[in-house]
Amino acid sequence: MATHTVSERSTKRIRFWERLYLPEIAKGLTLTFKQMIKPSYTRQYPEEKFEPEASYRGRPVLVQEEFGERCVACGLCSRVCPAIAIEVQAGETEKEKERYPEKFEINMLRCIFCGYCEEACPEEAIVMSRDYELVFNNFDDAIFGKDKLLMPVSQLQERLEYLRQYKG
Ligand code: SF4
Ligand code: SF4
């Protein structure tokens, strides 16, 4: 006479219920009905803005200090950018900083908001902002120069603090 261990018997019982599919269907329907009676929520954008956390990766911006941009035009961000979206041309100054970006452009049609530029920058000079609203009327408008990229450091404090914790 064949004998079965406890684990063999329970395996057979599970397989039988699994073959029926009924418990799983009932579980799925219960979940669906629960969701159906929950109140739905729709954000009334653009009247009701989304306020992202400091960890959010919006468009990259250049940090502007009182003395000017932090960027020293080393070009590291441009090298790591997987979308080849950044173009930097260095200029020389008489100041202590010596180098600055004479030209700094990001093609926002190429940018994929990956944040590699931010990670690579040795000066914390380029960071991901909270700005997610981008509208272009033509290709030229999507090339952001320093006029659109520079953002006062006072507006980026939370992101810079987040980066220090994250990298620390
Ligand atoms: S966020 Fe990524 S894709 Fe966009 S500019 Fe920086 S490195 Fe390039
Ligand atoms: S933003 Fe940073 S990584 Fe890019 S060129 Fe300036 S200093 Fe170098």
C-alpha cells in the first residue's frame, strides 16, 4: 500500500485548488471591487500644481552664486551625458576661479533627465531642479543656454541638501 508524507498530501491539495483557479479569481475580484468603491482623486492641473520632493529629477539647471555660476567648465557633465545633450565651451578669467563656461547649452529635446551630469559634477554646479514644465514652439527654443539654465542657489537649497545626504 502506498504511503504519503504530510508535505506530499498538502502539495497535492494546493495543486488541486490551483487547477480550479477559483480562489485566485475570487481574490482578484475582491481587490477590484475594493478599488471601485474607493473615492477617486484627480489633480486639477495646471490650476493645482504638483509640488515634487527634493529627490525629484526635473530639468537640469546651473547653480548661480552671487559671484556667478559655480561651473568651472571642466566638461565632465558633457562627457557622461548619455544623450549627448550638453555642450560646454570654456573661457578663462582673471579671477580665482580661472575658468568659466563661455557657452553652456543643454538640448532639452535630447535630455532624458537621468541625472548623470549632476552625479559627475565635482563642483555641485549642475543639479536636477523641481521644474517639470517644458514647452517649446520650435527646435531652437529647446536649446537652453545660460540665460535659461542659471538658477539662484537660494532656490536649490533643498536639492543640494538632499544630494549631500545621498552622497554622504
Ligand atoms: S540629465 Fe542626463 S540626459 Fe539630461 S543633460 Fe544631464 S546627463 Fe544629459
Ligand atoms: S557643470 Fe560641473 S561637470 Fe559640467 S562643466 Fe561645469 S563644473 Fe564641469
